[in-house]
Amino acid sequence: MLNGWQPVRPETGKVSDTMSRKKVALIVGATGLSGSYTGRLLKDNGWTVVTASRSEVALEFSDRHIAADLTDAGAAKQALAAAHDVTHVFFCIWSMQANEEENVRVNSAMVRNLFEGLAEAPIKYAALVTGLKHYLGSFDDYAKSKPYTPFLESSPRLPGPNFYYAQEDVLFEYAEKRGFAWTVHRPHTMIGLVIGNFMNMAVTLACYATICKHTGRPFVYPGSPEQYNAATDVTDTRILAEQLLWSATTPEAANTPFNIVNGDVFRWTWLWAQIAGYFGLEPGEYPGHPTPLQEQMKDASAIWKEIVAKHGLEDYLIEQLASWWHSDADLGRDIECFTDMTNSRTLGFDAYQSTPQSFFDVFDELKARKIIPA
């Protein structure tokens, strides 16, 4: 967990030691943002945590790790025999393909192969983490529709292929067949810290600000005027983990989709100045049109090596830290994007997180780990 953050309700999702001993969680995608934060929180709450990813890794919160390629049905079934005692499943992974038809085929098969591999496990509950492409459309049709805002959990699906829908359908199929409860969680842009995560706006903006400070370039908001001026929100990965724990331990939450965001709403016209101030920068004058980071940062690789050498930082390549393309997609949308949380609020989930602090906590952690200059 990042330093300096406590949920508004510290007891959210807490369970007794006796109950915790009966809960064995399988975190699928345990090296990513949502998986790693959820795994740590469950471990802190006394759960047995089994982790799964494609490769062998050592995770401090894992009681048992399984290397499983979920795109290979036979290999997955063999590997998942080691998860025979799992009671709760948290599916926090996806695989990006060349087009949405392939996204649907590959990502739905991964969920199917998981549950086929867990045929003997006494599963009571399974959670699927997706996101706001449920409302905005797939990568192929992203933000082409004009959905109602705030995004409502009751909104109908959009036409056309969408791998989120395909994953949900497989989850629903196995939940009905095997009699376990399910929940689906739809975060907005996730704010957290995992090195090598390629959808990480907080780390990307920290790198952008650091390069601007080093080179003297203006720290200019790179996205669209619609996103610059519109109301929006984000999801601290810690609050997503809190909701996952809450839903797994709240019977009334069963068989329900949940949006999950910090609980505040902001405009980038304001937040950009807050981030600039953190780094001792003045926000650059917004030109009124997008100036994508992917174009601005074409020379970032060599500049980052200079910064690492000058400040004695950990020797990461900029490509391991920044995902220019993903932040460009989020900041370049031309429609308003913010989220309603009626389903979990009415059931008692009232955790809240200040969005500026979400970013500042990641920045503080990057400094503490000598990934950006202090």
C-alpha cells in the first residue's frame, strides 16, 4: 500500500480471524495494479492469498503463486490444480489483441479456462474487474457514442463487440452453473504504482513533469478541450481494493455490478495546476487543442537516461514507466466522463479518497523509491 492513506471507514470489509481462515483468495493478474493492491489488502485482513500470473514471480503478499497461461486451456487446467482449495476468485487481468473480435475471443477464453481449471475448487464468490469501456465502447469504437453522464450501472450494453461484455457473460454462465455469487467492478482511470503497468496515468504524468522540469519545457495539459474543461473522476487503486474486499464479505452485494471511483469530481483545468505545483512547475498555457504526449515525448528515452544519471535514480527505462498512448487516450476524449456509484452506496460502501492526494501519494512513493528525483 502507498504511504499516508487511510480509508474513511477503516473497518470496511473487516472480518473475524475465524472467518478469515476459511477464505482462500485466488488473485488472477496479481502483478498488475488492481491485482497487487487487492492481494495486499486481503493479506492484511488475514486471508490466505493464492496468486496467479503468466510467469513465476515472488510476491510479498502471496502465500502460494501459480504460473498459469490462461490462453492455453490444457496448461491452465494443469497449473490450476494447485488452486483446489480456493473459495474466492478475483479476476484482474486482460490481454490486448489486434482488434476487438480478437479481444473478445482471447479474453473470454481466459475467463472460461480459469473456471474450467477450478472445477474442483469450492468457489463461493468471483469478482471481475473491467472498466468504463463498458459505457464508452471497445477500443475499436472508443468514445464514439454519447452516453449519459454520470455513467449508470443500470445502463444497457452498447451495440457491437466488447470484450468486457464477453467476460461478463462467461462469469454469469459459470456462476449459474456452479452456484457461486459474482460481482463486476468498473473503475475509471486507475491511480496507483506498479512498475511495468502500461495503463498508469499517475506514473506517466510524474515522468512528464520530471522531463519538463529537467528540460525547461512548459508543463502543458496534452489532451482535448472537452476533457480539460469537463467534470471527471478517477479511481485510486486502493479504493478499488477496498470495494473488492467489501463486496466479497457483504452478502447483499452478490450478483451486482459496481462502478468504483474516488467519490470526488474535478476538472483538469484545476487538477493540472495542483500537479504542476507539486513538482514546482507553473502550468503551461493550454493551447486549446490536443498536443499528445506520444508526440511530445519522442525524445524521452535519451532525456530520461540523463535524468537517471544526474540524480542517481533506479535504472529504469522510460518505456518501463510511462504509457504515453494510454494517457493520451484518457485525456483526449471529447465527451464528458464521470461515474455514479448508486449500487454500492445504497448497500453501505462509503469509502472516499481525495483525488489530488491519490496522485501525490504515488508521486511521494516514486520519490521514496528513487524512481523520480526528490
